[in-house]
Amino acid sequence: MHADRPAPAELEQPLELSFPPDPDQLAWTRRALQEWLVDRVTDPAVVTDIVLAVSEACANAVEHGLRDNKDGTVRLRASRSDNQIHVVVADNGRWKNPSAQPDPYRGRGLALMRALMTEVEVRAEPDGTVVSLRARID
């Protein structure tokens, strides 16, 4: 057992973060999530996939959901069950409908999240957007 590994009860504690819609917050968020995950997921590739997918969801919240609300907040909650990591990224902004003219260099975030995670659900709600991401862990 790793000397600094959290006690079993601590492993069940969720990670809860909130931050302003500032792109500079994304690196801090990735680091915090990765540190939380490494104690709960044994496969480093799965950790990387989760961090990448969640980072994309957070970046979308900053860039799109809160594009007109720089006083808004992005919230992240990660939890672990027996064989699953569940991460919810929510903002209190407005849904941005996809452009009728797709950008050939952008717009692959949801496809990336879906490729990396077991399940991805996006809900545009009256008070913001909620992205729910699930990954199986063995």
C-alpha cells in the first residue's frame, strides 16, 4: 500500500470544485482531478482518458456556456462507485446551439468525450448546462 494513499473512507469522498469561467483555471482543475483519480483508478490510461474528457467539458463550459457571463461559475463533482467514476460538469450559462456551418478545425469536443468515456449525457437546462460523464473502472 502506498504510504500517502488515503484511507478507504477517504477514497469514497467526492471531489467538488467550482471556479470562474477563466481559461487559466483549466490547468488547475485538471491537476486537482488527476490527483483525486490516481488514488481511485489503477489504470493510468483510464485516468488520462477521464482527465481529457472532463477537461474538454470544462473548457466548453468556460468558452461556450459562460461566454456572456464572466461572473458565472463552473462546477465539477467527481465521485467513485464500485466500478465507475462519475463526473458532472455544470455551468450557469446559456446553451449555445451548434453553428449551421461546422468549423473544420473545431467542434469535436463531444465526440472526443464520447470516445473516451463509457457514457456522456448533455442537458441544456433553464439555469445552465450539465454534462454527465461516466467511466467504467476495473
